[in-house]
Amino acid sequence: MNSHDPVSLSYRDAGVDIDAGDALVEAIKPHARRTMREGVLKGIGGFGALFEISKKYKDPVLVSGTDGVGTKLKLAFELNRHDTVGIDLVAMSVNDILVQGAEPLFFLDYFACGKLDVAQATAVVKGIADGCEQAGCALIGGETAEMPSMYPAGEYDLAGFAVGAVEKSRIIDGSTIAPGDVVLGLASSGVHSNGYSLVRKIISVAKPDLNADFHGRPLADVLMQPTRIYVKPLLALMATTEIKGMVHITGGGLVENVPRVLADNLTAVLDHRTWNMPPLFGWLQQHGGVKDAEMHRVFNCGIGMIVIVAADAAEAALAQLQAAGETVSKIGVIRARVGDEAQTIVV
């Protein structure tokens, strides 16, 4: 070979395996297929996915949300568990758009890694499809990006995008919330997908055996329990009850999320004795020496979703949600705000 001949390089030599990408597309097609619903005109495979808004909406407003899974992914890498983080990904976005009254219609994901592991990526996308099934929305498209040297070996990043629709006259924005309204709290399944930087810090200090029994389950299972998706029971409740406000308890915990739906002259008073805090939160607080106020700012503390209704609608709403399988209780009331006090008070 002449020293001046050009070297024949391929994309694979640069670290990108087109064949692996093609194999992943084939592997995830059946998972996407099981999420299909009315409205999908063209799903994965094209340059863009097509979705037709149902004629049942007279004056539809589109509601969109995007999120990731946060540093819970670092725990997934350490434990080599990739089958449920996709549920977390879907939950974070669909629960967010749900609180404005939106029915989630479709979902797209973005999966980025340094070197594509088809089995690992398939497990992640299967979880995304599981989450979409729980939410009743279609996994309509996405992007898989293999970017050599951008991520450590075995690691990846995830982002998700949900689009829903709500009748313009049925948007839930908190504007009708008034003193005397009742706050219902729906139980979380665990830490959900917020506060994992603190969770991982506590684990690094406490050094627990993650395979040890924790109230009947391995601690690793409890830590990786996916975020609860509240879509179907709450859409059903919207059909029978005037919901004044809803709050998805994510980053900011109980105290910083509830004020997002309250007028400046209102305060929500929550009684911590009215719900059971899962043992994991007590474990985290004890082993991290975390103060109560910090717990309420960082974690959901056992309440994943809040629903605010008029006092005379509370009992029926509570009964309907319980019948739908939710663990729910009256956790507080709305009252007039005094001076410049906090808008969420946990007693």
C-alpha cells in the first residue's frame, strides 16, 4: 500500500454501528405496536409521526410536557436494571400534562449513548411502552443517538416528550380554588423520580446491602420502584367531578409544587398524620439525618398526586378513586393566606 493512499474508514470505525441501530428498530417495533390507539396515522419509521385529533373535541387545546429520569439512571446503571426506567420517563411527562386536564395522546423518546447495546436499549424502550400502555397514549416515535466518547461505557441518557389534548372549556388551572376546598392525596409508589442525587448520597454514606430484605422486598427493588401513572383513574374522575386543581408532586416536593395552582391569597394546610409515609422515606431521613423541612422540599413523602375539590364533592371523589385502585385520603384544606406565610404548611 502506498503511504499516500487514503485510509478506508467506516462509520463503525468511528464508533457508530448502523447495523445495531437497525436491529434496535426491529426489536422495539412490537413494543411500540402494542401502544397504538385511535388517532395514530403513521407511527415509528417515518421522518415524522402523524396523529389526528379526535372529533370528540369541539375546541381542543394541545398540552405538552418534557422530562427525563434524573440521576435515578445512575442507580439503574449500578444495579444493571433497565426495564422500569422507561415507565419513570413516561410518568414524569404524562402526569405533568394530566394536571391541566389533558388526556395524553402520544409520546416520543430520546435515547442517547456512547455505544449502543441493543439488549439494554430494548429493555429501556419496553419500559417506555409499558408506561405508555398505563397512560393510554401511543409511543409514536423517538430518536436513538449513538455518540462515541459522549457517555461512559454502559451509560445512556433519556428524555421524553408527551402531547395531550383538553377541551378549552375544561382546562384545569386552579383559578376556582377557594377557602374550604378539600385536598385529596393519592399515594406514591415510592420516591418516584425526584431527589435521587440525595438518595444516592445517603446510600454512599450508609453503605446498605441493596439486596437485603427491606419490609419484604430487596432494598434495590424499593429504590427502583417506578413512578405511579395516575392518568386513567383521574381522567375518569374528571368525567364525573369538577376538579379545581391538580398537582404532580415532583422536584420541590410537597411544599413547592402545591403553590403552583394557588392564587397568592390562598394557603394549603396539609396534615401529615392523614397519610402513611412509606418506610423508605423514614429510612432515608434517618440515615441521611435529613430535616423534616428538607424532606418536604425534596421528596413526595408518600403523596404522588394531589387533587383539590369542593368540600361537598370530596367524599364521592375519594370513593371513586379508591374504587379505581388508588390509595387516597383527605390530607388537608385550603384556607385564606395570612400575611406572607408559606402557601403550603405541613403540620
